[in-house]
Amino acid sequence: MHLASLRCSFLSKVQKFSVSYCSSPLNHLKQEQDDRYRQKNQERKENEEPSIGSPARIQKLIASQSDPLLAKEIFDLASRQPNFRHSYATCHTLILKLGRSHHFSLMEALLPSLKCHHYSISPSLFARIIQIYGDAKLPAKALKTFYTILEFNIKPLTKHLNQILEILVASNNFLRPAFNLFRSAHKYGVPPNTKSYNILMRAFCLNGDLSIAYSLFNQMFKRDVLPDVESYRILMQGLCRKSQVNKAVDLLEDMLNKGFVPDTLSYTTLLNSLCRKKKLKEAYKLLCRMKVKGCNPDIVHYNTDISGYCKVGCAADACKVLEDMPSNGCLPNLLSYQNIVGVYAIRAFEDACEVLFELLRYGNSPHVDTWAEILPRICESDDTEAMWDILKRVLKMEIRPNTKIVQCSQALQSVWMDARTRFNRFGKMFLLTEFTYDLDKSNAQTFKVQSTTSNLVDTIRLDVTSNQGSASHTCIYRLRVHGYEPSSVLILGIRA
């Protein structure tokens, strides 16, 4: 029993020693295998991600470059790396960068690579390429892009068609190719919409081919394409250019009968044409109908009608239109009054000044052209004293605190002084004083005048004979006249 016990103990010890001895070379072998695995994994990662960076990093680097040629060099350098594949976003960014900088040959050379690498191409890329060609005034390349889309087995969108049509019709030489593309678009599964028809209708109207534009308009109904307000307006503008205003008015009626509400530009077109044809009654009726038909007339419509009446000398009718404006929520502006004043200045000066009072009452400053109409009429008037009283009322109205001060141009100076000379009771001017402004003294300097005997002075004229040697600008920015208002007794004595 004792020997057995010893034997068991010995074997146990030997067994433990043996296990401990064998475990050391196994751990060393496992360590070597782990090292080799890590090394292979590192090599694989290095092959997958070259030192130049990931596709996402390259895309950001190219997008940040202001120089498109440098961006192209970065793209080419990355392309030469083993197992490197650019992302679609990188190609998209570089193509647009090259196109916008007008490197069209480089841009076009990149397009086939998209097809070779089987990228999923967004239709928006071609829309932007078309726009780039349009901005560069290259209609032929824009047209070619339509067929390039087909080569990529992508169905062009109606948006692409309309983009190309707008670019083509902008050049008269490409009007016919635009029409041919429009007619053949349905063969490629691209149905023209209302905008497509409007683009061509406008182009043919501007080109004077009104019959083709009408044909396209009628074709819309046959192909179940609903025209819009712009479609009608384009035809109305074309008819008015051909002086066919009656047909344009009939088209407006057809438009209203079909439930369309004409826009302000449609009415402006008709009003202008009617006034040019001197059909002023029809123009005024149309102006009155606008609000009833859902389109409130604005200042442009009223001024068009007022201008029409003024051109034929019907100032009273123009005033009637002017009176209608506030009740319809539209206040007159400077142009509204100026047209009427111009007519009255020729025929009834006092009425012109009354209109001018209204203009000033609303805080508007008369344009220099208005004064150019008023002042010569004053000079030609026989009753200069009465005319001058009217003009003084105008000037008094104008210098109210909340009213702009009129800025008469230098060209009116001689007219103004001639008018003032004629309004002077004695018909003469006399010298008050001569002085020299001293630059070494204070800014504000006062000079005494010579004796004026018993003359009343209501107008001061300052003549600058020498501007301190400068011919380009003046150093005088304000002139103040000090005096006193004469008593009524003195005035009566002088007039007697």
C-alpha cells in the first residue's frame, strides 16, 4: 500500500512536469501564427487603402480646390493607385468643376469613364451640364447632351427637354433644330408639357411666325396638354406686336370664358396696344373690367391709360382716371401727375398748376421735365404777374416739411432766371454787392450789401466769378440772405 502510494505520487508529479514542459513550445507556435496573421491583415489593408487616402477624402480634397486643373491632377494621381476606385460623388464634383471653368474637353473626356465603371448616374448631372452649355452660349453642345443621355441608357426628363429648348430658341439659328427636337421628343419617351409649348410659342411670336405659334396653341388641346395663363398671354403679345389688337381682345374673352383669370401683364399688354391704337374708350372699359374679373388694376395700368389720354390731349379724361384711382385702392404717383401737367401746361396753365398742387400735397417732388414744361409757359404768358402768383403758390406748397424739395437741373437755370426777370415789376436786375470769400477766416462769413434805395428784392442771384482756382467743384454750400419784410404802407407807396 505504501509503495503504490508512492508510485501514484511520483507519476502524478511526473505527469505535471510533462504537461508543463510541453505547454511552452505550443504557446510559441501560436504567437508566430498571430504575428503572421496581423502582418497579412496589415498588408491587405494597405492594398485596400493606399497612402493617398480614401475615396471620401479625395472627394473632399477635389471639392475644396479652387483651381480645376489642380483638382484634375489630384483625380488622376488617385486613379493611378492600385485597387483605387473613385466614388460617383468625386466624378460628379470634378465634371461640374471643369465645366463651370469652361474646360469642356476635359469634362467630356470624363463622361465615358462613368459608363465604363457602371456608376449609377443621377439625371441631375446632365441637367447641370446642359445649363453649363447654356450659360456658355453653346446651343449645339446642349443639344448633343440630349442624345448623350440616351447613350447612357437613361431616359431624358421633360425638364431636360425644356432646358435645351430654352437654350436653342435664344439663338435664331437654332430655332428650327429646337422645333425638330420638340417634334421628335415623344419618340424617346419624353412628352412635352405646357412649358415646352410656351417656350416655342414665344420664340415663334418673337420671330414673327404667328401662324406657327397659333398652330402649337391649338395642338395643345388635341394632345390633352392644358394651356395656362402664360400661353394666352404669349399669343396676345404676339397679336399686339402685329397690331391685331382686336384679335387679342377676342383671345382675352376666350380666356375668360374658359375660366382663366388673366394676370396683370396680360392686361398691361392689351392696354398698351389699345392706347397706341388710340382706342381709349375700349382701354378705359378694360381698365374698369379688371377688378370685376379678379385682377385689381395697379399703378402701371392706370398710368398707361392716363398716358394714352394725355398723348391725344384729353387731359380732362385723364383726370377722370386719376380720380378713380384712390377709390380702387391705388394712389397716383409722380408719373400720373406729370403726364397731365404736361398737357395742361400747353393748353390751360392754371389747370396744370392745380394738378401740380395735388402732386405736391401727396408729398411727391415734380420731375425736372415737369418744370421744363411749366417755366417756359410762364415766360410766354402775357399776364406775368398772375402767372407768378400761381407759381409762388406752387413753390410755397413744395417747401412743406414733409414734402421733398424739387431738384431742378442746371439746364433749367437760364429758363428760371428769364422767368423771374419777366416777373420783376421793373423788368431789371441791379447789383447788391461784390465780395470775396476768405478761406483763412471762419466758414460762415457775412457781407454787407449796397444801398438798394426803395427797391423790393424778392429774388437773389449769386454769380461765382472765381472759385478759388477750382473748376470742378464749388466751396459754397449755403447762402443765407438777411433782411426784413416790408410794411404794407411801404409797399403801397412803391406801387403808387
